[in-house]
Amino acid sequence: CVLMTRQYRFLIDGYSWEIPGGRVDVGESPEVAAVRECVEETGIRCDDLKPLVTYYPGLDNFDNRTTLFISEKSEVAAPFVADDSEVVEIRWLTMDACMDMIFRGEILDALTVTGLLACKARMNDASFLSK
């Protein structure tokens, strides 16, 4: 299953299902940032992260190197607390449900679409999962 967050987004004037994510603070590695952001947004701590994919959302005028990780180990680190200015709901969804939501246009966030499609592509790769 995939941990998803539901957040209000002004650009679409509605709610969006997304994977947990956020910025890397100065002096922080992308992996440490990923663990921190997931706990902050959901109360779930992911362990044994594996790099999934690194990409730039665009190469024209903004340096925003983005690294996504996958974890098969998680634990509740803190109770989830909904925040209207951040995450209003969390939910574990199956990969099939996520794929359906992408192709129905219900998941529109580029980071989430990229992460879910990359994860789906790697799911049957035993050498990737055993690293």
C-alpha cells in the first residue's frame, strides 16, 4: 500500500491526494528530509529508505532537483493530527487504486504521479526490492 496525504491546493481550488513530501533544509540530506517530512505530515516514520528516482521537474529556469524514496518499513511515530493549512487526511491506498486515480485525473500532482509510476515500474524488479 501507498501512504497518501490529502491537502487543499489553491491552484486547483480543491483537495489533492499526494505522497508525503517537502523541502530539504540547509545541511540536511534528501533522505533525512524525506523521513522528517513524512513524520511531520502523517505521524508515520518510514525506515530503510531506498532511492526510487531523481529528476528535475523542468530544466528551463529553476533548479529543483527532486529525489523520491521508497520504504517497505514504517511505524506510527506520532498520532496523525489534521491541519487545514497542511494535511487534512491520510490514507493507505493500494497501488492499483493509485493507478486508477492517476488515469481518472484524480491525482494531478507531478511529484506524486512520477513517484507512483516509478514505484509501479519497480514493483516486479526483485533486484531493486532486495537492495
